[in-house]
Amino acid sequence: MNGTPKPPLEGIRVIDFTQIIAGPYCARLLADCGAEVIKLEPVIGEHMRNAPPQRDGHSSYYGHLNAGKKSVAVNLTDPRVKDVVRQLVSESDIVVENFRPGVMKKLGFGYETLSEANPDLVYCAISGFGQDGPRALQPAYAPVVHAASGLDVSLGEFEPEGTPPRTSGAYFADYLAAIYAFGAIQTGLLSRFRHGGGRFIDVALMDSVINMLVFEIQTSQFPMEWKRRGFGPIHAQDGFVIVTPITQNNFERLVDAIDRPDMLQDDRFDAPFKRSANWNDYMAEIEKWTSQRTAKECEETLMAAGIPCSQYKSVGEAIQDTQFEARGVMQTVTDASGPFQVPNPPYVFEDGSVGVSSSVARAGEHSREVLTGLGGLDGASFDALVSDGLVSVAP
């Protein structure tokens, strides 16, 4: 390839109406692939700009989700702003929004309206329960979806009976929906290029989580007489490790690594289905060995023998792993308070053309550039919107 490689989505423009997590992360992935992403946020800035952790009033949480985007801060309810926003959309390829169903239509930015001026528009709406159905208008943050989908109950399957579902602060539903939306948008673009015409895409957090629960969906229809094995921690001398010797090859390597040849003749373990049926006993025998060694020693010894094993690490410890450094996973980005790190997308293009941008825009940093350029406003009209409090610019 001659010259500097072009990012795969270079030349694609996205109007990003999103907020909080799912929509912003989807649009950030588009920016990582080279799309020009114009984020439309409230005049006072998007809600997540106030989310901790903060440094000097700037949220690295917000920056993680919105790096690489241009920021235009506007009041979407004003007719003058609506006109210029429709102009922006008419010159763009993609719209991403994650309002509750019906809000965009009420604002005058529904797919039917916007696609009249831009028939090739790929429009993606992300919501909790989808755009239709009896629950469409119900509010749904990720933790509610985790409970309603069965995810939380399934994660507690191996807890003692009567144990309540675990408390969690990890918003799986948001990120799953963002990734599904990202992929669906690529498919919509491909369809447009191959067959012509835009697409309306409806992505639901609930549907996204349900799609992840493959085993649970099937066993809800076809219950099993036996309980599946569960993977969890076993004791090491100074903490916990997880060991997953599933295959016959793993088993044979394991008994050699921990010097337990007697397990080869043990009636509980001498066939794969028996090890599954007696999984807790299997782990207890392995724990006799791991509990006498440090977690680091367990991991190094078993991994060297080809047996999947890991220490339990904090996220802070995990991102210091030399594997992340070797793959260039963590990228330094900068906002108005200085540098911090975020992960690149979890896929690597050989030519290096995909990756998170190094900068996070201030609220309204690109308002003048975008609205007087792509939006077609003259200077006086723009200044009037600023004077009336309908548009803000970064100081």
C-alpha cells in the first residue's frame, strides 16, 4: 500500500444525538474507524460530563466514551436550531440516537422526516426495550435490563438457594447494545453502497442481552436433568485462581503438572462427562495443589503446561499486563485537564488505521465551525443563536 493508510470509515459523517453510555460508545467506535462524528449535546453539555472520576471539572468517564468526536452544543427544541440540524443531517450518512422511543419524532428528527431530505440515511435508534411492543416506552437503564432479561438470575445459578441476585456496577447491556448497533450500522452502510437507499435500525438493550444467553435460552425450553458445571475461584496461598481444564488433553496435562497421576484412575474423573458431573470434586482436588502455592506460581506453572489458568486481578492490575502493552491496547487521550488512558477498539487493523482519537472536545468546541460551515449559518445568525442561549461555544 502506498502512502498513509486511510481509516475504513474516512469520508463518512455521523450526527450523534446520544447520551449516557450505549449511544456514545457506539458513535465512538465509528469515530475510531475514521468517521467524522458530530456530537449534538445540550447547551450546558451532556450529562456524563459531570460523571466521576473527574479532574479539574472534566470527566475521564465522559472522555472514554466520546473521544474523537466534534462537539456542537445546542438547544434542540428551538425552531431555528431544528432547521440547521436538519441541514447537518442532509449532509451526513448516519444518525445515532438513544432517546426513549418517540422523543426524536416529537423533536422533528424522526427517521421518516430526516429520510425525506436524505433518502440514503442510515438511522440507528438504541433504546431499552426497542421501538415497539408493550414495553417500548418504559424507562430502562442497563441494571434494569440485567434483572428483566434473566442475566442476573443466571449469574447466581451456582449460589446457595435463596441467595439474592448480586449487586453489580458493570453495565453490560449498554456496551453489548453499542457493539450490536455498531455492527448493524456497518451492515446498513454496506447495503446502501450495494443496493442503494438508507435503513432504519432498531437496537434494544434487552434484545442484546438475551442474545448473549445462549445456553440459558435453550435450557429454558429443554430443561436438563443435571446441573452444568460452573467456573469460579479456588484458593491459592495468597488469593484465588481460576482453572478451566475442560478437554481430555487439559486433564492429562493437569495431572502431570500437579503430580496427581492417581486422578487418571479415579472413577469420578476418567471421562469428560464424569468430570463435568463431578466438577466440584474435580476443583477440590486441584485446590489441594493450588492452596499450597501463590496465585502467580499457580498461573505460571499451569499456563506453561497448556492448562488455562489465571489469577484474579483488579482492572488496574489487568491493564498493566505486558500483553496489553505488546498489542497497544491502551491509548493516551487528552482533554482539557490533561492526559489519561482508554482502550483502543478490541480489533486491530494490520495497517494501523483504526484506533481511538487522542483528543476529547470541550462542550461546544466545534459549534461555530460546524454550524457556520456544514450547517450553512452566516456569522450574524450564529451569533444571534449564541446570544439567545440556544447555542454555546467552548471558552
